[in-house]
Amino acid sequence: MKPPDRIEELLTAVSAAFADGALVQLKLGGYHGDEPDLKAVLVKKISTKAGEKYSFTYRYKTRDTIKNFAEHEALVLLREGLANEFRSAQLATTGFDMVVERNGAKMRLKRTEVKGREAPSTDHNRAKNRPLTETGKPWLKALGLAGKNGAIRNDAQDKFRQINKMVEIFAPLVAALKAEKPLIIDMGAGKGYLDFALYDYLATVAKQPVCIIGVEMREQLVTDGNATAKASGFEGLSFEAGTIMEHDASGADAVIALHACDTATDDAIFKGIAAGAALIAVAPCCHKQIRRQMASGKPDATLEPLLRHGIFVERQAEMVTDTLRALLLELNGYRTKVFEFVSDAHTPKNNLIVAEKDGRTGRDRDAVLKQIVEIKAMFGIGEHYLEGLLGE
């Protein structure tokens, strides 16, 4: 008996979903062709003046390219791509999901029924749901996101998506603060992408008074940031030179840090706790301090299979480091949650720890302390850097 042709099964399902208006998205992954920096291809249905089309978004490392095709052209491209260049395909429809994966000459297909899913609008001209819609702002040009014509540059599309997503997350957190004019301190601000985007949205779109200070070691970035803030008319946004630990965060309502490397994230958390900030939000980067202790310590023997390979040690170190950070925040009166804030297609360091002060009681403290002690003992950890800062 001839084995089933999984590619044709998938394409038949794609074509039927396209015709029925049930197509949500098709994603091709595992690219191994000749196109440099191509990561994935996303396919959806759109309606144009010339009729219904398959819209292909070619997602490269630093840009997206969109091309639209009639059905016969699209199916030829998909058939050739799945046969020669892509190792996987994920089809989402209103009634089922279908996954095709290739391993050598073998192809697997899995179908899962779903309920309650609606197809997205196919209107090609609909507005993007982004907090920041006006792209001709001086700060966007100064930071290299927009060109002279005011349009977002092709090689800055990923970054613009990131900062819009950050604003989506941070704006309601800031709105929940009780202060009339919240003071937000960004530790390790860099060029200040988030600071400019968040201030722009809060001050000009949401009409919420706010003061944002970006703390940055590199004096040239501080000078540039202040010049751009002045040119943009952002009176409540400023940048100050210095390290995280040198900065006086007294009076801060929120302390944030995006991709502060290794223990710099802990410095930011400590400064937020010490200031009594109502909100602390950090996106950690690098987890060397705990990884070194796990490598040199004596983890529980049952963990040996999980720590046998370097890549697994790295991932376990990230998980353990951020778990202990969340627990230490809870120990100091914060309610915490950890989640992905952008897709890992944009950055692999995409976890965000959000801590909101809620005055936890001493009764919680004993239980949290016990969890911290047990996790450290299990993974052979002597002391988390943040513990030392807090004197726990």
C-alpha cells in the first residue's frame, strides 16, 4: 500500500479552509534553504480589490516581506517549500489544528479538533491594533526606527512590534498605580526605546501625567536621550548617568529593567524593593550566577539527567534563577507573575517578571522561605545574589 502523502493532505485542508473562510493561519518553520536569515513564513487569507489572495509574510531576522498570491501560485509555492525547504507546518482553522513534521524521509501528521475559534478579518486595509500609530515622531527617527519620510524602516519592523507590545503590557500596569503622577525609573535604559514609547503613549494618547527617568551608564546615550526627549517635547522624560546601584530610587512608584545582564537584574529588583515601589517589572538576561553554582555545587542526584547536557543546564539555570527572584519578591510583600512578553521569534530572552506590592503577611513568609530553601538544596545552590542584597 502506498503511504499517505502528508503534504497533499495538508494542502487539501488549507485549500478547503481558504474556500470556506475557516483559515486562521498557516506557519511554515524549520527552514533550511538558501535564503539568508529567513526564519519562517506565515500564510493567511486576505481580500483585495483583485479578489481573495493568499498573503505570505516572509519573516527574516531583521525584517518582514509580504507577498500576495492567487491560490494556484500559493499552492505550488507551499508544495515546493514543504518538500524541499521547510521541516514543519502548523495549520490553524476554525475547526481544527493540523501539524506536519518531516524527519528525514518520513513525515508525520497530527490533527486536533478545536471549538469556538473565529477566523480573523480578511480586510487587507484594516488598521493594525497598535498603541502607537503615528510614526512620524522625532524620537522614532532619532532612534533609527523611522526613516526621513516618517515610515517605519523595514529593518526596524521587529523592534517596532516589540515596543508596541511592551506598551500594551506596561500601560495598564502604570494606570493601576495609585499615584496621580507616577514616577517610573528604568534601570539600564540603553537608548530608551521603552521609555520614549511608554511616555509617548501615556502622555499624548492616554493623557496620563507621568514622570519617567532612564538610568544608563553610558554618558553619550544619556546625552542623546535627553536631547531627543527635549526635541520631542517630552518634559516628563529624562535620562541620568550612573549605575543601577548608585542611583537613588527613593520615591519611585515603579522600577523596570529590560535585559539587564545577569545580576544587574537583581540590582534593579533590590532598588525597587528598597524604594517600596508599588510595581517592579524586569525582563532578565543571562543567568550566569546561578548556573555557576549549579555546575560547581551538588544538585540532587535525581536531577542528573536534566543537568547532563549544557543546553539543559542553561535552561534549568534560567528557570531556577527567575523562580527564586519571584519567590524573593513574594517574601518582600509582592504578588508576582512570570510570562512571555514578546514572541521568541523576536528575542529568546522574552520572560517578564511582574511584581505588584500587596503587603503579604508574615504567615506567607514562612511558607515562601521554606520553598526557597528547598529549591536551593535541590539544585546545589549556596546563595542567590539577590538574597545577599536583601540580607535574607
